[in-house]
Amino acid sequence: MDLRFGDSKPTDEERAAIDALLGPPDSAWEAPAGVWVDRPDEDLRWARGGRAARDRRDQLLPGLHAVNDRIGWISEGALDYLCRRLTVPPAEAYGVATFYSMFAVKPRPATVLHVCTDLACAAAGAAGVCAGAEARLGPGSGVTVERSPCLGLCERAPAALAVRAGDPVRTAVAAPATAESAVFAATAPDAAPEEPPAAMAVPQAGDESLVLLRRIGAVDPASLDDYRAHGGYTALRRAFAIGPAQVIREVTDAGLLGRGGAAFPTGVKWQATASQPDHPHYVVCNADESEPGTFKDRVVMEGDPYALVEAMTIAGYAVGAHKGYLYLRGEYPRALERMGHAIERARARGLLGDDVLGQGYAFDIEIRRGAGAYICGEETALFNSIEGYRGEPRSKPPFPVEKGLFGKPTAANNVETLVNVLPILTMGAEAYAAIGTGRSTGPKLFCVSGTVARPGIYELPFGATLGDLLDLAGKPPALRAILLGGAAGGFVRPDELDIPLTFEGTREAGTTLGSGVVLAFDDTVPLPRVLLRIAEFFRDESCGQCVPCRVGTVRQEEALHRIADRTGAAAAGDIALLREVGRAMKDASICGLGQTAWNAVESAIDRLGAYE
């Protein structure tokens, strides 16, 4: 592709997709040759520059989505036109477009069938679904089949997502998928069966002891009135009554730790953001849960979307922000629809906008879609993605609370962390802290999948054991191993089910709680193949910015390929190499992806004796 402004012209449809997002061109500089611009009183060769140009850069990712959704791929002419409209160098825009797996810069069919081949789906027969779909969908079918990392539908594995480009773009899900149902979703998305309600992913639905999941299945997720009838916006009213400083004090006293894996104290993060003299401040909700085996945030957004809108508003009020961004992973079309509807209804009813609840506080939320990049779950990579750059992590310091999104103080939390703020304010910090343990307070959501009888989202107080959770989910009789924390986590043995599910308990046991992933494998699952899939995942998802991760993930995968079917002395040399590579990645990688890419492999070798 020519990486300069060239002679390629967008089609009328490509131009219409971009203009629908950005509005009509202001000058002939922004318009392709031959397109009339009704601004005769101005210099038609005028182009934006300086601050005006930089302020538009964050529309690059939405612009790429607009073209990809309408056409199915991004041509040179479309990219060139988008770059002219935004005053972005084409080389940089090309680097962004090729960073994300859901975009294509070469012609492809209008319909893409994404079939998940990650851990839970692989164990459930995803390879057969892929092979069957490819056999049925020949070159002239207008459908391309792509093997995809986790689609966040692990409770219904194996899963497939069909995306048909057009105006509007259409999506259909087949889960649990067969080759036949996946092909049907791809070839007839308008007639595809309706997805089951979010409550189907919550085996405990209806249990009155639930705190975070109590509304899922009991409330119409589209109805703001139903949400308010079940306690909605009580927490926000209390926040306004006690003031932002006291809100932060309540969150701090409750002991709320981040639920995304890092377990950083939420109150400390909010206080640090609120105290920064630089303005504006921002709130960012990280809903880009791409860790294989994780799907809790999707279920919350699909089943209780107004809870997240309320929680983000409270966070904004506490830290002095007037704008929030919800960064939602591109593989969640139903969550996108539900959250978009909830934000629109809240805005129409005065719960977002210039005067929230008549309190003189202005706050609004904008959704930004990801496009298939696991690394964007790292908060600074997420900021870069929103700003229109490649989703590569930034070096720290400065930390996001000082210079985050757009270089301004930013509080970034994931969905589960934010919705925990609601019970803290409604029941009080002391009552909330009484749930769980002294150092891990409150309820926790766990994503249980794999070879269990009842996969889904489970809510338990911190301190319950791994055995308690697997008993609820129906553990397999021939349990071989349990992966805690997803691909970035670690394996434990079937005789370690007494591990307490707390941040400190899992650390003391030499593993990690992570984001709450619990993947169970019975003895039918070949463990070396699982480890190889984890290595492939990290190799694919490494952003390539730093050498330890870029090279180390490749070397790790190569070594696991060599020893996939070997054990004992035959594998000893490669295991020693794996340890050396793993230490280098852990010690020298810029971000958590490289630092944790060796964890699951190391635990499988040391705890499970995977190659003995």
C-alpha cells in the first residue's frame, strides 16, 4: 500500500460511511477530487493544523470502524480519504488499521465468520466447527472463516460470531455452535436465532443473597423504569448527598480492590485523580475483557447496563470528571447495543448530560469500540487506542492518575470494579467490608468454564474456596487441572481445591486470582496442546513494542511445538530454554502481557508435571 497521500479515490459508499461519522468536508483539501464543497467564500485548499488537527485524531478508530462495518474491509482510497479528513499521516493510519485483528486492508468477502479456537472452545470441539464450516463455505460463498481468540462466550462454548458488512452492519452469534449453526449464522444473520437472555449465563439467577448479579434475570435490561424500581440510582443520589470527597472515603474504607487482575485500591486511584490540579479529568471504563475464559463484564453489560451507567457517573462525580469513555471490545455486539440504548435513555431522562438529576453536575459517556487487540486491556494501551494511535502500552511513570487519556488525569476501572461501587454506597462501607475477608472485601464474580456441568458467572464472597466454586459449577469426575486467572494465570492440581479465592490466598498458594477466570479440564483434554494454544495466543497478541515480549513469545511457542509430544529427558533442553526465556520476559517486558506470558506454562511444568 502506498503510504503517502496518493491518487486512490474512495467509492461513494466509503465516503458516505466516513461523512456519516465526521460530517461533510469543510474544504477541498478534505474532499476527494471532483467532489463539490459548498464553501465558495473560503480558501478551498485550507487544511486543519496544530491543535485543531490533533483534536480530531481520536476519530481515527471510529472512522476505521465506519468503513470496515460498511464495506467489510478498508481500501487505500478509503484510508486516504479518512486521513485527509483527520489530517493524519497515512503511514500512521495504516499502522493503526493493521494493528487490530477485526480490520482488513485487503479485499475480503462482506461476511466474516469468527470461530473461537481458544481454551474453553478448543476443549469443546472448536476444531471440528472450523473444519465443518470451511468445508460448507466454499470460495464463492461470500463468507470467510477466521479462527479467532476468545469471543467472551465461554459459558456456551464452542462459539462463533458472524459479521456481515453493510448499512447497518449485521451480526449473529452461534453458541454453542455446530458447523451447521455457524454456517447458518453467517449466511442468514437476519434469520439467526435470538441469543439467550443474559440470565442464562448466571446459574445463581434468582438467589436473593446476590449483590452484584441480583438484577440480572429480574429486570428488563432495556427498561430504565424497571432498573429504578429495583434500587437503581439510589447510590448516585447518596453520592450527591454526601459529596465527592466522602464518596472516595466510602470506597477507600470499603477496601475495594480493582477486579481486573492488578488488585489496586480503587479509593487510592480515585483520590489521586481527584487531587490533580490539571484539568479536565476523565473516567475510563475498561470493558475490553479479552483474557481467554473471561466473560463477566459482558454478562453485566448485557443484563444490567444501567448499573454501569450509574457507576461511571458516580466515579466521574468523585474524581471531578465531566466525560467518561466506555471502551468496549469489538466482539460484543449485544453489549454494544444494550449499553448504547442505556446511555441514550439515561441522557433523555436527565441522568446524563449538563445537569444530572438536577444537581448542577455535568457528565456524559461516550462508547469507543475496540477492534480485536488483547493488549488494549492494558490501560495505557487503551488510552492510545482511544486517541487514535496503535494500542501499545506506555512506559510508567507518569501514571494514568497524573497523565492518562489525552495527557490528563484519568481514573480507569473495569466493569466489575465500577459496579461494586453501587452496593458500597447503598449498604455503607462498613457493611460492604464485612463481606469477604480482611484484605479481600466484598463479593467477587468468577467466570467458570471448561469441562464443568454448569458453566457461567458465579458470585461468591471472597474467602470461599476453589472447591466450593467448582461444587456449585459441577466439577468433572476426572478433574485433571484448573487454570486460574486465564492465559496469564496459573494451573493448580485437583488436590489443591482448598485454596481460598482471595488475592492474598492465591498468592500464598503460588498462583493468581487474576480477573476471576476458573477453567476446569478433565483427563480428556491434552494438556500439552492447551499450553501450545496459550503460547500461540501470546505470540499473536504481543504488540511487538519491546524485544523481550516480541521475541520471547515466539521462542516460547517454538519450544512448545518441539516438545508437544515429548516427555522426560527428551524435553529437558527445551524446558531449560523455556525457563530462561520466561525469566527474561517476566523481568524485562514493558507491560503485563510479556510479564505473564510464561506463568501458565511454568505452573504446568512445575505443579502438574506436564512433560514428565
